[in-house]
Amino acid sequence: MAIIITEDCINCGACEPECPNNAIYVGDDEWKYSEGTSLKGDAILAEGETVNADKLQGPIEEDYYFIVPDKCTECMGFHNEPQCAAVCPVDCCVPDENIVETEGFLLEKKRILHNE
């Protein structure tokens, strides 16, 4: 599963620097697939979708930090557990039950994001 940040977020920012994929952004921030990854120009994501990795994307959440699901690998291949959840003081970084992904898929996503 990808990780989401719930509305219980206190906007402390502890999670953001912990993400190895730069998938966490301040609420209302625009973001790019290329930020914190090896993706550049037209890129194919693990799901098979083609995106412009350098194009600014609109925020997913307006009021609190958010995680871009296509960039979240649950820290698979980097750490033993999602680091955002490990450092969150209010336990608001939780699995997104709407996005269920296998360990193999998460590792493939990591490989694609970091051109490994």
C-alpha cells in the first residue's frame, strides 16, 4: 500500500526530509515527478502511465502535508519501514487501503524512480 497523511497532520514537517523518493510535500505545494528521482522529460511510471517528469503538478492536499502515491515506495529497498510513519509524532502517516501494492511492485517502482 502507498502511505497517506491523514487530516490529523499537525504540519510539523518531520516526515518530509525522511522520504528517500521526495514524495512528501507541504500542503498546497506544486510538485514534480523529477524531484528526488532520476525521472526526466517523458517518463513511464511503474503503472505504465507516461508523464512529463519535469512538469509542475497541482497539490494533492491543500491544508496539510501530502504524499504523492506514484512516488511512494513505503521506503522499500531503502529502510525496513516507512520512515514518515516512524518519525510522525501524531501517527498520521498510515497505509492507504485504496492503493494496495505488493513488495515486488514497490521495489519495481523504486527501480524506475531511481533508474536502477
